[in-house]
Amino acid sequence: MKYLIDSDFLFGLFVAHDPRHKKTTSLLKSLAGKEHELVVSNLVVQETATVLSRKGNQGTAIFFLSELSKMPVEVLYIGEDDENSGWQIFKKQTKKGTSFVDCANLAVAEKYKLDGILSFDKFYPKNVRIV
């Protein structure tokens, strides 16, 4: 099984006082060592570092970047085609506050036939969201 990790999952993982910290930690441990692959897009890495810096502090953001490089997670750099697919999904949305990164995640998950997205975000369909 191959899963894409979203920003809210990473935030919960790296912020100990976040209400989802225990759930993210537990889920990550349950996936480790099994036949699971984890990927994260470069957009999610950028978004997570920014949110950690804003909601926490710059030290937490830098710690996240350092620790992510040690984790068994592949960083997937989205290309122009993936970005265009993300914009196509984005343009179909009607809800205020739609995240382009979430739309790009859906495009990447579909293109690479991923088994789900580790996220709490209800933007993702239930059959895609793994929490």
C-alpha cells in the first residue's frame, strides 16, 4: 500500500499539543515496518513548514524539515502536468477557502494510483482519506 501524507497529518505529528498528535503518531507507527510506502509532495512540505512556522515557531519548522529527511518518506516533486491537473480540480470546486495543495494532492493520488491520503481534511472523499 502506498499513501500520500497531507499537511494536517504532518502538523499533528510534529506538534505535541495538537489534538491529533496521538492519532498521527499511532497511525504512523502502525504503518512502519510493514509493506507500506509513504510519499509527500514538495508542495505539502512547503505548506507544512509554513504553517508550523506561523502557528508554532521557526524552530519547529526547521525541526520538521530535519526530521522529515530522516523518515522513510519519499518526497514527490510535482511537475507541470501535476500542477495543471491540480488547477483543473481546483476550478471545479465551489467551496470558499479551497486549498490548491489539496487539489494537487488529489491529482497526484490519482495519477500515481495511491491507496489513500493520510489526512483529517474532509475535502478528501471518505474512500481516499485515511485517518
